[in-house]
Amino acid sequence: MAFASVAGALLLELLFRYFNLPHPFAAFALSAIAITFWYGGTKPGIVAVLLSSLIRGFIVEGATSSFSRALYNLVFLLFAVLMIWLRRSKDALEVEVADRTARLTAANEELHREEEQLDGLFELSPDAVILTDEDFHVLRVNKEFTRIFGYTAEEVTGQWLPELIMPEELRAEALKNRDALISGKRVESEVIRQRKGGVRFDVSVVGKGISLSVEQVGVYLIYRDITERKKAERKLERSDANLLESQRLVHMCSWAYDPSSGMVTFSPEAKRIYDIKSDQDIWAADFFLDRVHPEDRPVVEEIFRRAQLDKADYYASYRIVLPDGSIKHIFSVGHPVLNQSGELVEFVGTSMDVTEQWKARAELEKAFEEIKQRTEAARRSERELRDVVNTVPAHVWSTSPDGQVDFVNDRWLKFTGLGLDEAFGWKWEAVLHPDDRASVVADWHTAVKNGQAMESEARVRRADGEYCWWFIRNVPLRNETGKLVRWYGTAIDIEDRKRAEQALRKSEERWRSVFENSAIGVALTDLNGRFLATNHVYQTIVGYTEEELRALYFLDVTHEDYREANWALITELLEGKRRQFQIEKKYLRKDGSSIWVRNSVSLVPGTERVPRFIMALAEDITQRKRAEEALRRSEGYLAEAQKLTHTGSWAAQVAQTENVYWSNVYWSKEMYRIFGLDPDSTPPSPMEFARLLHPEDAPYHTRAVKQAIRDRTDFETDYRLLLPDGATKYIHVVGHPVVNASGDVVELVGTAMDVTEQHEARAALQTAFEQIKADETELRRMTDAIASYICVLRPDGTALYANQTVLDYLGLTLEDVQREDLSARIFHPEDLERLLEERHEALARGKPFEIEQRELGKDGKYRWFLVRYNPLRDDQGHIIRWYATGTDIDDRKRAEERMRNENLALREQIDQAFMFEEIVGASPALQTVLSSIVKVAPTDSTVLITGETGTGKELIARAIHKHSHRSGQAFISVNCASIPTSLIASELFGHEKGAFTGAVQRRQGRFELAHSGTIFLDEVGELPAETQIALLRVLQERQFERVGGNRILTTDVRVIAATNRDLAAAIAAGTFRADLFYRLNVFPIEVPPLRKRREDIPMLVEYFVKRYAEKAGKQICKIDNNTVELCQSYPWPGNIRELQNIVERSVILCGGDTFWIEEAWLAPVQPPRQGLAGPLPDTLQNQEKEIIEAALAESKGKVAGPEGAAVKLGIPRSTLDSKIKQLNIRKHKFIA
């Protein structure tokens, strides 16, 4: 690109010279340089500069004056510097944009997870939850509100709540609590509210005001339908209304139609179903037919007409239109009553309101459609985000030194909608938000005045008038003299990040409000059942304080009769077999009493900051249980409903004798009809009952009843009934024992259902299945003969069939393959989670796909397979089967793994190649060290190298490795002080996928990479305590585990450690383990400081001079004698590293063939002496404490991180933590 650009400029120059036109070479050459820098990079740009300068000099040397040539060269130089700066600014901007985009994505994902958790809690509440503004206009409702009040979320959003659900005469009283709610007070009451259509019912309400934003206040209202409880109380007071109340609870009315008069008599529930306001109980049949939906009326009339003519039962489902225009769905059943002459006297029946079931089905379809739309939106969003990242969304401008804007790019103009003349100068202020304008302009004036870069965040007006948040950065450009010549500015859009931060705050406030103001008890526990948090309602239920509950497990407050069953459900929840469950049980209160509760328990998924936990919603149902006990013996058995469903009820009294004996005391009429007995007779005895059963089934039924009485458990049995005409009926019986206060079974109650029709249908279905099975058997014989690995799966991915090749490899039977735990049995544990997740997502897409996986063979070894999945669809396009075929790729995968391991070790050796320097010197102190190296190198003993900083400890370690029998293997070096405390264990021992945030795949540690070689642990004294324990295990047993893993790995590695710390003092201070020191200190080598090797200094100086002179391309023939004497007299506190740096600096500055060192460079810095304020140890300790406290105050109590106190003090975090503990510093008081 550089040559092409300059060639174009040269051609134009020659043409202009030929026609004697003004020379435009400079302009074209500058354009060529600019293009080359921008698209080609810095190096091609520099080539363009050099070529342009040379060509200009050769071609137009005689045509221009010396002043013009000098001016031309100056322009070229300045322009080249400007292009280099612009290119580097562009690269830095791209890196910054990518980093901010990643952080924005992470923030959005975190917000999405927390919103899902809040929505889950909102929707899991068994009560109706309503969020309104301070004037009670509805903002949001949950599904339970829709069920209770009959309104959909769309119908109520934005509406005034009192007008929707409060009876008009009660609104004034209810609105008196508005001020108390807005002030944040909790209000509780039991009131009457109305559903859609005006039907009133009893509710308990809990309300409290919350803050929705800085300027907006909202109200949370939690309604619980207590209609059942209220009506149960009234039912106990009016026993004669039991049947009517039962009808109301199930939204069912009973009626009777007189064909002679055409009039209908109905129960009170019919008024509520048909929205009849009159007190009249008898209406003409036409009145009800007029309420039937016009589209359904002809069908209903025909069904009823045919039923009258045939004198037969009828069933009908239809819609009715209420006076307010709303529609209800009704299911009606009718039965003719005939006189002795067979004439139709009356029609009786029931009508049930099934609107809620229809609404639930409609809501489910709507939810499926919404999920589909959101999935498509997510895919579109992903494509858009990819386009945005690729185009680098940055807005760029430049200004004069005094801050006047003179250039903006097209992206800036397109965003703001301004013209160039509206953006130049200071007119750009108009696009800033009025609230941000003053601060941004003031910061800009300050930056222009001081000449320092500025950064700010402000809202900028978009072309459509909306404001968006920008991150703005302005940086100055200076010339060689340091004079400011221009300003350059960039901005990126941070609107999404700002919205995410605001939404996150709102989400946390809503979660806290729902938890604290819930009308039911809420308890959060860890996965072992220990209480983490509870609200005041839960504490009231169990009678414990929150502090007392934190010391307990949930089983401690569960009655012993329910603990085993409760824990079994929790286990299924943790294993993923359930998403949630409900249980009714007894709690043991602190005072020893018991209380009935209904628990709704779910597992809440964790986040990066919060682990998974269990949430239990507890509702006091003691009063309901008491009402059920009172209602259990009522006489309202709903005989007509039993008849219509072919279900009879029965009751048997159990005698309190040693032998189990019972007698039937009650049979419903439907029981007599099912068994073909006279309804006016007494219930049959157990012996008479047994004679009615099939001889093969009678003994089994008797044993089941006796077992239920002994165990006090429910029972279910199926038996056959022999009718007098020889026909057989199939009966399904359910029984429940009634236990008195002493724990004895006093009664059995239950139902018996005629399931003959279901049994016959099941038999026909079985015949069809057998035919299908025969067809599949032939197909299986064909696939068993194929040598490939073939499996057939159900649409959900569970195995249905595997050919003989698969079974032979796995060593399993077909029944084993069809088990649900097949994946856990054959997939490699390291691949299991990934495979299940990837396969689930691929199956959901419904397209062919392939996966690489390891499977366990019958020989106990894993082999790699490439499995390809293809769907089989029916005529409607629905997937009915998946066919999977496998290919053995184990040899290929193992070869790839070997190559990857070799590359990792080779890369480590290449990265450290610059450290392979020879040890220079012949002093006695150094000879002692070299003698030790020769002795210890051939062994595998652990070596501990000590010495001051810069003495060459790593060179000693590499020399030991080089002269050992492991020299042909890897030498892995680890600087323990340079790795953050949180990552040191992962760096040394590796980690598994998902072990911590950011662990997206499995990674080998340094000990694995150094297998059969040597690992060098530099600065071993800086290891944190937990890593010291793991290192001790490696030294003792040569075993370790990856972070997040449970598989023990063995290693054959030689350990060489080094430190510049006094480990004996560290052991005394408690920061280093004594047992680890003894394991490392097998063969100690102390490297002498340079001041004890003065005779080696001339040799070292000569070595470094030669090395850096060759590198710099200089010819240095001799060394100044004074320089040698100066070096030998200097104490060299930085040892060889300091000498190396001084020599390199001198070589750079040396202009002749003689090497010299400036004496001023070696002048030691003498700190000012201060008088001691007390004894030396106390003074040093006090000064150290003051320095650490000052650093903590500056970092606002933060120890780690780039802005932490450890970085400011220049010491590792673990060292600072031990100092804080040793000096008894309270770092929490410095937190802002």
C-alpha cells in the first residue's frame, strides 16, 4: 500500500512538471501517507514517509530553493508524527470500545438474571399482587390477580384500581388509608372486593408504599381470597346451606325444568353465573336461552329438544353473554325424571361456570406465542449487536487550542441532526442536556486552561429530540516543544449501561419490598435447609425470632410425622426432578404447640454473586383444616354429581378390637347403582361385598383394606365386579383412614368409580401397540445387522432403541439404554453437563446437528465418538423421532490432545527463552554456589534458593534444571507474587470448566505442564495460606486436584523454590507454614549479593557491555578504568539487575569507543534521619500502622484491585492482610 500510494503521487508529479504546472507533489504525498497510516498501519506509513522524502529529493532538488526544501521536510515530519498519533489513538479507542461493550453485555446479563428472579417471585406468589402508583392507577398485576378478579393484565393496566375491584359504597372508607400507605406504613385488613362483572367476595389485603424512583412513589397491594374461609365459617353456622355453598365454591348451580309450564327453578348460584340481579327464583326457559351466545343457541336448543324427545341425559358446552357484554363458558348436564307411566315429568341438572379453565387455556396459548416472539427478538438483537460491534460506534471531533470545534465526523452529525455550521465553535453546547450543560462546559474550560485530558458523562440530544448518555473524552496534541496545537475528542454511547444501572436499583427495591411486605410467611434456606432469612409473618407462624431461626434447620420446626416426606421432596428438588412442590404439614412452634401450614417450595437459581437457595412460602391453614374437619361429616355428598361421573362414595366404621374388622355404615345411591343393588337396602357387610367381586380379586381387596387400617395410610385398589347377567365391570376404589386423637383408625371413607369404559379403551389401545411393536421388531433386526452405531430417540431426546453394535460396545441391554440415567452412566463426567445442555438446545431447534462426546465402553475405557442427529417428521411437520449415528474418532482426538499438550509446554519454554543467560563470575562466593549446583542437579531433591532481589535466583534454578536428567523436559517458571490471590490456585493446579466466573473451559495448571520436568516457584514466600496447604500436599504425596474438580491427579515434577524474604521471620509472624518450609528447605542455596562478589564486577561489566553494544550496533573497544573502580566501590543494593540496567543505559548514551558510567547515577539516596519517638520496635510498628491506615483511607478501605491499598503500598495483598491483622487495624472504618 505504501509503494502504491507513493507511486501514484510520483506519477502526478511528473505529469505536472511536464506541463509546467505548479508542483502538487507535497499535497499528494501527504494524502498517500495519510491513507497508508490509516489503512496499512504505522510501519507501512513510515515507509511511505521515507519513500516520499527520497523521491522528492531526487526529482525536484534543483527546482526548489533550500528554504522550500526545509519547509517541505518540516511539513513531512509534522504530518508523519500526527499520523502516528492518530493511528495509535484509533487503536486505543478500538480497545476501549471493545472493553466497554463487554462490560455492558455483562451488566445486561446480570440485570436480566435478577429481573427473572424478581419476576419469578412475583409470579410464584399464591396471592394476587398489585403494583400501583400513588393515586392507585394499576402498573402491574400477577397471574393470581387475573384468576381471582377475572381481569386480564391488559384490561387493568393504567386503570383506577378502586373503580375496578372496590364496591362503590366502600371506596371512601378504603381511600382513607392512602396517606398511610404513601408514607411507608404497613396496612392490613379484611374487606369485601368485587370481581369483573360485579361479583363480590371476601379478601385479606396487605399494603405498603414503596419508592419506584427518585420522584415516584408506588403502592404494593397483596390480596388473598379468603372467600372459602369466610364461607366455611358461615357454613358451620348454617348447616342447611352446605349444598348451596359447595355449588358456589365450584361455580356450579342446580336447576329443575317443568316441561308443562316451561319454567325453570334454580339454586342461588345460577344468579351469580348468569348475572341475574333480581331476587326471583323461577324464570322462563326462554330467559336462559336468550343469554346463550347467538352462535351456540341453535346447537343448545337442538340438544335440549332431542333430550326431551328421547327422554335421555344430555351434556352441553356453550357460551353465555352477560348484560355487561362479557362472555362466560358453561358446561351443563341434564337428566330426565319420568313418572311410573314413563312420561317426562321434569328435567333436573347442573350448570358449571368453566370460564377460568378456558381463560387458562387462552393464557397458555398467549404465553407460547409470547415466548416465540421473544425468541425471535433475541435472535434479531444478537445480529444487530454483532453489526454494532463490527462498526465501532464512536463519535469524533477536533478543536483549536482554545477549544473552538472545527471538525466533526459524519457519525456525530447524523446522531445530533446538526449541520456543520451548527457544530463549529461553541455551538455544540446546544445538544447537551440542560442539567448537564453547565458541568460539561465548565470541565471543558478547565481542561482547555490546564491543557489536561478530560473525561465526563453527559446526556446528548439525538436528532429525534431524545437524549442519550455519552462517555466523552478529550485529549490534547502537542508539538515537539510541548506546545498544545490541537484537541481531539471521542464519545461512545453508554445509554444502555445507564438504563441497566437504574433498572438494577429498581429491581432490588422491588425484591426487598415483596419479601418484607408479603402477607404470607417467606423463608429462605441454603441447600442443606439452614435458615438464611425470614420475614415477620413466618416468624409469627413459628414463634421464633429471626436470630433464633438462623441457628435452626427447617426440619427442626417441622413436625416429626412430616420430616421424612418433606426431605424427600427437597432432595428431588435439588436433583432437578421437580421445579417446585407444595406440601401441607404441621409446624412445631417454639412454645411446643403445632400449627397447620401449606408450603410452596421452589429452588431459586443463583447468580455469579449469590449461590442457589431454597425459598418456602408458608401459609397458615389451621382454620381451613378445622373447617374441613367440621365439613367432613356433613351430609352434602353431592349425590347427583357422583351419578354423572359414575362415582360413588362410601364410609365404613372400624371396630377397636385386636382383629381388624370393619362394617359399611354408608353407601351413596351411586354406589348401589354401580353394584346393581337396591338403594333402599342397608350397605352390604364385608362378606356380602366380597361375594360380589371376582373370585380372583376378593382376597386382594380385603388385604389392601386391612393393611391401610394397620398402617393408617390411604389405599387404592382395582377389582372386577361380576353382575348377575355374567357381565364384568371394572371398579377403581380409593380409601382414606380417619384417625382420632389417640391415633386409632375409627372410620374409613372413600369413593368407588366405574372405569369399565376406560378399561375397554385401554385394551383396544394395547392391541394397536402390539401391532406397532411387531412392525418395529422387524426394523430392529435390520438395524442390528448394520455395523454402524445407531440409536433411535424420542422427540425429547430419551433413548428408545439402540442397535446391537451400540449394545455390544456399551455392554448394556436395551432396557439399560432406555433408562433415564443413561447419559450419567455412559458420558464422561467432564462432558456430561456440556453435552446435556448442547443437545437440549439442538433438539429444541429441530434441525440436524452433530456433537463430539466420550462414551464408556464395557471394557471400562472411554472413547471419542462423533454423533450425528437427524429428525424424522410426520405429515404435519412435527418431529416424532430422532435418528443418531456414531463414528469412532478416538484416535484423532488423542492425537490432538498430545499435540496440544506439547504446544503448551513448548510455548512456555519459548516465552521464558530470554532468561537463559550464563552465570558470569569466578569469586569464591559464586564458586560455592556453582559447586552446590553440580552436587544437587543430578538428584530430584527439592531446592530452596534464597538471596536478595536481583541476585539471579532464576538463573541458578535454570542451571540446576539444565544439568539434571530432566533437562530434556519442560522448565516452568511461576512468579507467585505477580499472580492475584484469587487466581494463584488455578494457575498452579488448573481448573475445571465453570469452577468460577470466567472459567469457560478446562485449563491445565503449571504442575500438569511441568510433568516429568521442573517447576520453579519464584517468590514462594508470597503464597496465600490456602495455597500453601495445597503445595504441601503436592510435595508430600505428589498429588493434587484442579480447582472445581474432584479427580485426583498425580505429577512427577521437581520443585525448585526461591524467595528474598526471611522465611523464619514469616513463620514467627504466622504468614508462612513451618511444615511447608521444612519440605522446601531440603537443599538450601544462598545466592550472595553483588557487594560480596566485588572481584566479579569487572567481568560482569565486560559481559553486559559486549551484550548491549552488539544489540545497539555500536563498537565499544575498552572500558574506562575509573568506571571499573567506581563500580567496585558502589554497594549495588539492586545487585546484578541494577548493574545490568546501568550498563544498558550507559551503552545507549555512549558516543565513542570507550565505555563509561556517570558517577551521579551511582549516588545513593540518603533518606532524612528522624528522631525516634520511643523504643525502635514500637516506633517502626507505629510508623508502619500509620502508613497502612493512610493507604486504606485513600483507597476507601479497599485492599485488593488496581485502586486497592496493596497496589499503592507496592506489596502483595496477602502480605497486607497479615499486616492489618497483626497491627489490629480496623479496615472497615475506612469504607466510604
